[in-house]
Amino acid sequence: MAAGDVVCSLTKIKSYQCGLYNGVDNSSVVLKQLITKYPMTLAGWCNLNSDNANNGVIIGMAEDGVDGDRCALYINTAELPNLHHRKGADTSGSIAATTNLTENKWHHIAGVWETVNSRKIYVDGVLEATDTNVVAFSTCTNITIGYYKTNVPTSWMDGHIRECVMYNKALSQTEITELASGTRPKTAKDRLVGHWRLNTDSTDEIDGNDMTDANVSFINKEESVAIQVDSQRVAATDTWLIAGGKHGQVLITNIEEA
């Protein structure tokens, strides 16, 4: 058995606490304005249902009115993450990522609004698209998860959401990578202004800006993670295995060479 040969595949079941949004009338909202100017960052984890048919919001901000200001991270009907930005009727600041999300799998989505003409969207820690169109800041008093709260609520998420955050700064690539790797968001002193874990409800972990939930179910969502097992030779008489996956590595010893 040569070093690096694939020996077998393992499956690890990981369970996450999250909010379940049904794409129809599930929502979480707090009627406050936590961000008043650029820069800012929105991020969260989502897991789409197999029948996703909506432009579903993960986390966003919106103002009442047909052409009300709004900005958010949302998933379109082609299951592409989008950074949506609208100032009145102007949507020229909106950009789409390039990765079609895998259904029934957790993905981390992050959007960074750096300046009036610089926006970025990341999928699973990878920068996928940028935009340099000039769009003024959207002044919004409704912070939402799972939909847009406008005069006619819209963009209902059909899937699971967890660990949504809002920063009043532009996170760096390193900070986005940390969040996408599962690192818990940093504290308020790092300019984190909102953190909604969605483990049992929509309590804000930072400053008490708790959301009001409508018909949201809080559940444990399981995900199967495939782990490939490779062989590696440490010494001429010592063969061992590493089972490596995104959740870590497992050392398996005393494996006889075939």
C-alpha cells in the first residue's frame, strides 16, 4: 500500500442548531438601525431545502415602501448567492457569486460593503465577485433574517439559517476565512454589532437587539460529511492512516499493510 493511496471513505454526521424557514411566512425581525454608514459586513450560514424556489434572504436590512432602501445576502432561484443592494430604485450595486449552492449542505455566505463603490461577496470563505458601481448607503430600520420586511414582505427563505452576524466594519479575507471555518464571531469590541445564533430563538448575543420570530422552528439539522482516508508511511515498519475532513483529522493506528 503506497503512501497517499485511498483506503476507504468514512461518513461523519454533524448536527447544527438552526432556524428552519419554510419559504412562505417564517421570519425574524428587529425594528432597529444598527448600521448607519459604510463600511459594514453581513454574514451567515444557510442550508437550502431541495425544493427552494424563492429569492430567499439570509440576513438583510430593508425600509418600508415599494422602492424602499434595502441590502442583504440572499439566494436566488438558481441557488446562487447574491449581495443585493438598492438605494431607492437603483439596484446597480447588486452582485452574484459564481457557486451554485449544494442543497442540504451548509454554506457560509458573507458580503462586505467597503465604500460607496466597493462591495464583495464570499462563498465558503472564497471571494467570488466584486462590484465598483457607485451606490449610496441604504438607510434601513428593519433588520431581518429569512425575508425582507417591506410594505409587502418578500424574498422568503426556504431552508435553514444559523450564526448570522453584522459588523460595522469591512472584514478582511482572513476574518472571513475564520468565520467560514466555523470560528465563533468575535466580540463587540471588534465592531460586531449583532450576532443571532438561531440555536433556540433569535436572541442577539451582543447588545440585546433580539428579533421577533414568526412561525420559525428551531431544530437540529444534520449534515453528512464524507471523510477520505489516505495511507502514509512514517517509517519502514510503521504504517498509519489519517482520516481528514473539514472538521479535523483522526489518527488511526495499527493498520496492517495489504
